[in-house]
Amino acid sequence: RDIRRMDFWWILYIIDWVLFLPVAITVAYLIVFAIIALFKSTRDIKKAKQFNRFIVLIPAYKSGKKVLETVNAVLGQTYNQRNFDIVVISDHQSEMINMRLAQMPITLLTPNFEKSSKTKSLQYAILNLPQFKIYDAVVLLDAGNIVDPDFLELVNDAFDTSGSKVIQTHRMSRNRDTSISRMDSTFEEINNNIFRAGHIVVGLSSALNSSGTIYDYQWFKQNIMKVRSTIGEDKELEAMLVREGIFIDYFEDIHVYDEKTRLIQDFNIQRGRWTYIQLHSFISNIRYLPSGFINSQHDQIDKILQWALVPRTIMMGIIAIMSIVLPS
């Protein structure tokens, strides 16, 4: 019995050491970029010399009235309305919502996918845009996102100032009315500091969000059709960008207000989906790690390392369980 008891504890200690390494690397990575983010400074956004033409794409799957709020916010822009078009991809919406959207000065697309996804909606939009329309950049917003009246003006200036083919704006919470939404908001700001602001300070690319992103139109048009993931299209596009050596810029002072999850069930589903996306991104891109080192592609190396990190919800669970199981 004593031998079996000893074997049991040895197995536990081995498991503890196996788990310790990835957790320690994750903690170290987060601490380093959290400290670096403290040195961020306000960027001067110069007034653009030209007015870019934007197409604002809003995929809306069973979003109800939230998509109307987003469209109204974009229609209320101070930016010259001749220089931007709004396209709503209304998938499995009610007839009432589609009827109200049809009365607005937008392009309404109503696909009826058997298996819906944001990727399919974006590809459908690109395939169904009039060929004679010429745009400089694509603005991606989710149904339920709200933007300030000067949002497109700031985006136009930032796009010109950056000179990059893609920029990420600061997505932040528009609601903190439940404990879950407050926790979700806190996680969002932690991500903004570590994976966006902290990275920009040292010259590494920002992480992309699923909305509030602005792409060069021609680049997006060509590459969105290559996306195969039904979820996590932002990470697949992010991987394409770093492989091409395209810098992803981040502008903290341009805000997109996003509605946060209110219920614990939805929060758990969301985290589970994000964990799957992260694991899929790591597995899909690990083969590019050697070439990243050979060609000194720092963004590529950083992204792969980032996707290899232990998700924080899982990490907290590991620490809690091992602290209870193992003797002090």
C-alpha cells in the first residue's frame, strides 16, 4: 500500500511539473507585455491629405434590432457620406428587421446559408458587390457595435498616418450591467493592453479583433476568399498578414463599443469557442515557426507563441486544482 501511495504522489508531482512549464511561460509572456504596455504613449494622428472611400461590412446573423443600432451609428457619421457605403449581410433575420433595413440608404444582402458563418457572409458580400465600385479600405463591424460620429474621420486619418494595410481600433465594452459583462469587459481591456498596445510599443504587430478592423480593400478582397475556417476568420487573416510581413497597427484612441456577454452560459460557450480557435490557429501555423526563425520574422514567431499560450480560464483552473490536490 505504501508503494502504491508513493507511486500516486509521484504521478501527481510529474503532472504538476509537466503543467508547470506551459503555465510559467504563459504567465511570463503576459507579465512582460503587461509591463511594456505601461510605457505606451498617445499617438499623434495627422490629418489625412485625402478622403479614402470606405465600405463598411456588417455581418448580421439572427442579431435582431442590434444591427439597426449599428447601421444608425454609421449613418450618423460626420465623414462625407459620398465616401462610404454600408453593406449589411442579413442572415436568418426576421422579415420585419429586413424590411426596416431595406428602407435605409444601405446595400442589403440576404443570404440564407444552410450552415451560417461570418466567413461565408463576408465572402458573399465581396462576391456580390458591384464591380464598378472602387474602395480604398474595408471597415468590419459586428451587429451591435456602436461607433462615435467622428469614427470614420479618425479611421481615415489613422489609415493615412499608419501607412499599413490593416489597422485595429480599440474595441471596448458598451455595457457593464451584470457581473459577467463586467468580467468580460475586464478581459477585453487586458487583451487590449497586452496583445495590442504592449506589442505596438516594441514594434510587434497588434492582435486582430473580430470587429473594428480596417483592411486595405484589394488585400481583403483577395484574401477573404482564401479563408477556410467557419469560425476564427480574424485569426486566419492575421496569420496571412504576418506571413506576408504586413504590420498590423493599433490605434487606442479610436473606439468601437461592443456589447458584452451578460450570462454565464454564453460566456462559457464564447470562451470554449475562443480556446478552439486558438488551438486551431497554433496547429495550423506551427509549421511556419522554423522559417520564422530563419527569416527573422518576429511577428510570425510572436503570433505562434501567442497561440501556444495556455488560455487564462484554463490556466486559472489548473492552478486552482493543483493547489488543492497537492500538499503544501
